[in-house]
Amino acid sequence: MIELIAGADDAQAAEWLHGRLAAALGRSEAPIAITVPGGSTPFPILERLTAMPLAWRRVTVWPGDDREVPEDHPASNTGKIRALLEPAGAEVVALSVMEQVPHFALAWLGMGADGHIASLFPNTDPRADDPLKVRMITPDPMPPEAPYPRITLTIPALLDSDELMFVIRGEEKRALFEAAGRGENDLPVARLLGAARQPVTCFT
């Protein structure tokens, strides 16, 4: 089931996220893992989240994908996430094919105008039955704003989560997302949503 929350601002998304993470942390004393997207949209929300009381030392944060650049490079998702969340107390994992991907309490995703999620672009033919949790991918064509090879979680890795969250800005993207949720296209986001059995919440 997909719940669309229209007209939500960064503060509302942060409040919702805080409630979900606090509930997950409250269910046991065990640490939890989450995955978050890169790009410009998440960081204002994450900044608000770090100002709220949360047991960050029990939270491990995974980037959903990253560009194959050093962490101090402006295009590095991991570097930006680490700079923001490690001072709050979280552990931030650098995505690599050697890492054992955990079960996520929450998988937060963005979506591109072409329907890509993480770095699973349409031309990469991402599969819901992919045997791997992490893949190295070279987009073709390369996105001009970030022309780098990528490392990304796969659809099965993202689906190994208690719930899915999207933050999508703009009417065109929202329409594309809603069509994907109805199974009206075969874009990467539609493949994920078609295989999802957990709650999906999308802020637009």
C-alpha cells in the first residue's frame, strides 16, 4: 500500500522520519540500520532530524548509492552524509561490494525524472530478483551533473526493509511515481513498488 502525503515540507518529513526511527529504536535495545539517498533533497530534512532527540549511537546509516569518487569530493554522497550524521553520533557506512548489507528499519529513496532509484537507471535493467545486494554500475548515458561510475544498493537490498519512504518534489515526478505505483510503466521505481510488500510513504 502506498500512502501519498501531498504538500509536505521538510519539517513534516523530518517529524515523520523521527517518529519512525524513534519507534524502531524503542522496539528493542538492538541497533538499527537505515539507508538514505543523496542529492539535494534529503539534506535539509536530515539537518532538521539531527536537531531532534534520537539515540543516534544505535543507528547505522547506509547511502543508497554513491559516485565512485573520494569522500572529500563534492559529488560524494557518503562524505556529505558522514559530515552531517556522524557528529550526531550515527555510524555511516561507506558502500562497497565487500559490505554485508543488513536488514533496514527504513529505506528512504528519491526518484529521478527518468524513474531511477538509487543508481538503478532504466538502462541498467534492475531486477527484483537480483542475487546481489550491491552492484557497480556505469550509467549510460552518464548524467551530466554527476558523470561518474556508481555503486548502488539493488532492489532486493532496498526491499529488505520494514518500510519504504520517498520524498519527491514536482508535479511531473509525482505523476510518474503514481503511474509506477499503479503498474503503468516498467521503470526501476515501478519494479521496486511492484515487488514491495511493506508500507510505502511518499512525501510530495
